[in-house]
Amino acid sequence: MDIIFSSIINMFQPIILIAMICGVSWGIFVGALPGFGAAIGIALLIPFTYGINPTIALPILAAVYTGAYYGGGITSIMIGVPGNSPAAATIMDGFPMTQKGKSQKALTTSLLASTFGGIFGGLSLLLLAPQLVQVTLLFGPAEYFVLAVFGLTIIASLSGASIIKGLISGTFGLLLSTIGIDVITGANRFTFGEIYLFDGIPTIPLILGLFAFPRCLLMIRDIFLKESLTLSLSDDKGSGENATLKEMFKMWKTLIRSSIIGTIIGIIPGAGANIACWVGYGEARRNSKHPEKFGTGIPEGVAAAEAANNSVAGGSMIPLLTLGIPGNAASAVMLGALMIHGLVPGLKLFTTYASITYTYMVAMIFSCFILLAVGWYASRFFAKLAMVNFIILAPTIILVTLMGSFSNRQYVFDMWVTLLLGIFCYWLTLLKYPMPPILLGVILGPISEKGLRRALMISRGDWTVFLTRPICIILLVLSAISVYYGIKISKSNIGKGIQKEEKLKLKEIKGS
Amino acid sequence: MIKKKSNASEMNLLSHFAFCVIAIFIYIISFNITPASSMFPRLLSIVIFSLNAFLIGQYFYYFFTENEKEVTQNRKKYWENIFNLKKYTVIPILIFIICYLFVYAYPRIGFELSGFLLVFSIMILINRKEAIKKFYIAILIPSFFLLIFKVGLNLAIPLTIEIFFK
């Protein structure tokens, strides 16, 4: 306890406070830039923190991590482009809220939910790390494969119009993940001799090609169809009402549920915020008295997704700090940062380097309070993005999208990936194929393939291995339930909602 | 239910066939890979093919059971809104060509010039009014991002100044 208290006192040192404010601001900024996000934000900052004392450097990185998760949600809400993949689920209700002129409310809901989720995840990290880490040890290859199946069925059931199209998208994503060198046998698959594809389809150009580029094309198309030169926010001047604590308190069940989901998924290596946001969102919709309202622009949808993805930040640190297993790309970069500072995950981190480790863990929580303060004003600042003229915004986003795809590996090839995927996904979007399952498929592909092949190797080709393990059975049952509910929802409420939306669009088109 | 399915059916049918072709292509070329490495992609191609075959079957089921008048009306409405509107197809293709030229030119003429051409041409394509103002904006936007990417993020960006003056 003494270490925790001394770590809390450390947080009030002016230098750490200022450093964390800068870290959160940088995190929000990088998180909001499409294609960037926590991983790149942290990676870019590592060289600057290398020479700094770890008790200052690690809180800065923790602050970037927290800020970036929130920042990703800002662009999801404001322009319908996720700053990073964990913010993909925020689009579902965040962007419709903006279209309704409630961007300010969506942003503050996102901020408060992010703060809550971040604190919850941080507390879990601080208090439950040694206990919860045992759960991940129960996961074998078969469980990882079934977990991937569960993740895909969840996302397919959330895809709205047709669960089959969601499943096709998800399977197509899995297929894309097989491009590159097979990590088990070393065989070259579907690269057609292109060396840039040996590591598989690069994630950042893929995300931009799936979300950002089609969104730009749709944005420009909308300008022509609607003759509108600004975002559809005619009644929203960026100064609308904020989310209140009372409203947030009404969503306490959703916030706690999503935070628990996010923390647990964060603990499972490889799962990460990309899944957590969808599971959190899906569970909130499933448990809601009005599931048909989800996807139409309600604060609860934003809160569910944001609380889940921000709580992952703390959860993903549990296996990282104890076992050295990164839960996602950002925590993998964080692992590198820890090692640069001479901190090797494991028992020593909690004994020899306990003061630094606890400072870092407390910083994860403390940065949420800083996020609340900075984000409250930053949200208003970013809300003004919505007022930018579309004529300026559209080419700007295209430029940032193409440069964002270049930024990671600095290959022009990655820009081609974004461009070709972008035009392909534009047509898929028009035909109501959901994009998030493709992304999830690509992310889950390596995990699921390794899980499937290793499980079959262990069982000597016996497929019943997936039906004989308790965790697999639970996950398969949950998958079946999510498919069932997905079909039920798409047939009833959401299907009708989409039909209405299509009719409205047709009217708009005819009108213009 | 039947009406809803037939609304966007023709174009969807095309996409289902396209996915089937992709699945068959993947299945065939996976024979060039070792059996252990080709197992997963082959499994996925079978799943994609099956799901799309189901949707194709569903389409033809509705095609033969639906009222003829409804089919004609729905199809007419659909084609009107997808293909008769050039804005759905021509504009995205033009934007794609501009972006294609940007990516092609970017390493050859540098970020400043290619970025300017990208931003300016898209702005002019959207709206031709106030061309002079747009010209200045098209200079400012890439300049701003040049500062972020080059100075802030330290990316190895090919610069027009370096290409033409070194």
C-alpha cells in the first residue's frame, strides 16, 4: 500500500503533471488522426522519452495511451472515420448523433465514458493483476480459435442489414489475413512475389482503406447529391448541450458492463480493444429495453463502446506486465518502451522495480482525470471540425488518409493498398456490406489460424476438440446465441430501420 | 420481406457472383501452397462460396416467387438510383483517378507539389467557384501537413524542393 500511496503523491509533482497533460494532448491529437492511434503515438514518443527518468517517461506514455483511445472516438463521432480501430464501434451511434446535430453531447458522453472505463481498467490493473492473469493461462489453441469465431459472429450480428453479409465480410477479412508468410511453415501465400506483402496486408493502410477512403468518397458523393457543402449539421453549431452526470448515472449498468467486458477482453492476449468495443456495444444493445434505437444515434451506444475500449488499456497491461504478452499493437509498442527503460516484464517488475511499476499503473488511472480536464475543452475544439466546409475537409481527409497509410512503414506501396481497398470497399459499402467485420477478420486471422492448426495438430486432426473443452463450448454457445439474435434483430427492428433509412436516402436523391 | 430483398438484388447478385469467383480462385491457387498452409484459406474459401451460393439461391427463390409487377417496379427503382445517377459512379471514379495520379506522382515530384495538385483538383472538381481562393487553400493544406509529417512526426517524405533543386 505504501508504494501505491507514494506513487499517487508522485503524480502531483509539477513536472509529471505537465508531462502528462502534454502526453494526453498528444494522445488525443494522434488518436484523432485517421490511421495513427496509440501505437504510433507511443512509438513516436519513445525516442523523446528515452533520456528521461522512467518515473516521468512512463506516465507520459501512459497518458498518450489513454488519450489516444479517447481521441480515436472524436473522429468517429465527428466525421464517421475512426481515428483507430478500437473506435470503430463508436461510429455506430456517435456519427448518427452528429448528423442529428448532437455532436457536443456525443463527445462529452464519449469523454465521460472513456474516463469511467479508463479508471475502471486502471483499478483492475492495480488491484487484480496477479489474480486475473490466471484466467489467460486456461486458454489453449482451441480456445483462441473459438474466441475468434465468437468475435466474428458478434460483429456480424451487429452489422445491421444482413448477418450473412456480415459473415461474408468477416470471412473475407480472415482470407485477407492469410496473405503473407505463414508463420508456422514459412510458406509464401498469395503475395504473388510482392515483397511488401510478405508481412501480410499492413494494418494501417487496411484500416484507412476500409473506413477512411470510402468515407471520403461517400462524403464527396453526398456533396453532389445533396448540394451540401458542410457536414449535415445545419442545426449544430458545436455549442449544443453537454452530457450531464445525471444522464451518465442513468447508464451506470452499461458503463459497468462495458468496463468489465473491456477489462476482461483486454486481459486476453490478442483480443484487445478492437473486439472489446464491439462486444461492449453488442451487449449494451442486447440488454437494452430499446435495442432498435441502437445505431440511430443514442448516447448509450457511444458510452458502451467508449467505456469498453478505454477499459482495455488497463486490462491489456495485466498480461503485459506479468507475462510480457502484449494484448494489442499499442501495448506491444509499450512493451518495447518498457524494455528500453530496462524494465523486463515478470516478477522483478513487482519486486525490484515496484516503485516504477506502481507509478506507471497509478499513472494509467491518473491520466484519466487529466483526460477529463483536457478532453472537456479539446472536445469543444474538435467539435468545430464539423463546421469545416466539406470542400476543404474532403481533400484534406484524402490527403491525411493517403499520408497516414504511408506513415507507418513509409512505403508508397501502402498508399496503393489504401487506394485499391478503398475503391473496392466503397462499392461494398454501397451494397451494405459492413466494413468492421473485414477489419476484425484481418486482426483475428492469425490468432484463429494458429489456434485452429495447433489445436488440430494436438488432437491429431480430431475436430471434436472444439466441442470437448468447457471454455470452447461456452464460447460456441455464445456464438450461436449472437447469430440467433443477429438474425432476429435484422429481421425485426434493425432491418426496418435500415429500410426506413434507405427510403429517406432515395427521397433525398430524388429531391436533389 | 420479399419486397425488401428484391430492392437491391441485381447489384447484390453481381457481388455474390464476384465473391464466388474470388473463393474459387483462392481455392484453386491454394493448391500451389503446402497442404498445411493451404488448409485455412481453403476452408475460408469454402465458407465464402457457401454463404454467397446461399444468397444467390435466395435471390432466385424470390425471383420466381415474387409478383412480376413488384419485381419490375423494384428493379426499375434500383437501377434508377444506382446507375442512372452518374454521381454514384463517375465522381468516385474521378476521385480515384486523381488519387491514383497523386500516389504515382508523390515519390517523383515530391509531397508539396503532388499534395497541392491533389487538394486543388478535388476542390475544383467539387465546386469550380472561387478558384483563386481554392488555389491558396490548396497551398496551405499540404504545407500544414508537411510541418506535421516532416517536422512533427519525422517521416521520410520526398520533398519537391529536394527533388528539383538537388
